[in-house]
Amino acid sequence: YQRRVREYFPDVSAFSVAPLTCTPSLLCESTAVMLHFDLTEQNRTRLLVISAIALTFVWLAIGIGSSLLCSVVCFVYPAYKSFKAVESPQGDDDTQWLTYWIVYSTFNILEYFADLILFWIPMYNLLKCLFLLWCMWPIPNNGATVVYTKILRPFLLKNEQKIDARLEKVTGKVNKYVEDAQREATAFADSSAGQMLAAAGTQVAAETASKLDDALNEASDKDKDI
């Protein structure tokens, strides 16, 4: 009996077995085994990991700052994996993480407009973190792939031309405003007021540099005297 206990529990350092009594029909009525385990380094590491995961789940459920923790967990790891994907020669991982960022961006936009409703959902940050973990999980059909394939891709393909037309319109207006600002800045720089302002700025910069050099030289002289 003790030999079997050792086979099933190789990490046992000491144990004691209470008396075993059986009926005439060889059916055991009671037995008690008390085992004192000597935890190995692997077991301690496993216990620490499980404890950290449990603490994270509890913090996401009821803790203060759970929204920040969820954002860090669901942003830092994908950002680093995206960096690894960019530096790797394969293209599959690029597609995987680009898909994740499309879903992540869409989710954040929807979350911003539905914040007043989502605020009242119990343990929302925990549910959000679980959803994003499902989206980034390294399996072929993870959450990002499912959401993109079933929802986002059909919608974007259907409205692609409309979206491109509006983007071009907005981009054209922004470029026009930038070009107008550049022309006005160039005209002001060429004017007498602009030249006076530039000269004054140059003079102030030269005086400041001179004062700084004097202060450094004075400090150096004091150090030599000491």
C-alpha cells in the first residue's frame, strides 16, 4: 500500500497511514492517508502562476483600476507580438495581428459611444478582458478571426467605396488647410515683421547661449579653486 502511494505521489517526503480495517467481505470500511508534500521548484512556480492569474481575475472583477489593467494586458502583449511579426520573414503572423488590431480598434470605438450602458454591466472589465484574450489567443480560429470574417469584413467590403470617397474628401480638405497655412507662414516670414521677429529670436538665443557659457565657466573656475 505504501509503495503504491509513493508511485502516485513522487513528491512525498513523509507520510503516515492510519490502520485499515475491512469487513469479512473484504470491503474497506475506513482508511486515512495523511501526506506531507515537499513542493519542488516546478510546483512552486506553478502555484505562483495560478495565484497570479487568480489575483488578476479577482482584480478585473472588483478591483480599482481594473480598466487600466485590462488595457495593459490586451495592448502590451499584442504590441510586442506585432513587433515580432513585423521583424519575422513569415506573413501569416502579420495577418493575424493586423486582424486583431482591426477588431481592437472597432471594439474601442463602440465602447466609447456605449460607455454609459456598459458601465452598468457587472464585472464588465473582466468580460472585456476575456473577450480580447479570446481575440488574441494563438489558435487558427480565434476571436479576432471570427469577428473579422463574420462581421467586419462583409460590412467593410459592402461599404468600401463610400468609405474611400469620404476619406478622400476629408483628406483633401486637410491638405488644403495645411497648404494655406504654409503659404501664410511663408508670406509672414518674408514680410518685414517676420524678419524683425526672426532677428529678435536669433539675438535672444545668442544672449542665452552666452550667459550659459559664462555660468559654466564660472562653475569650472570654482571647481579648480577647490
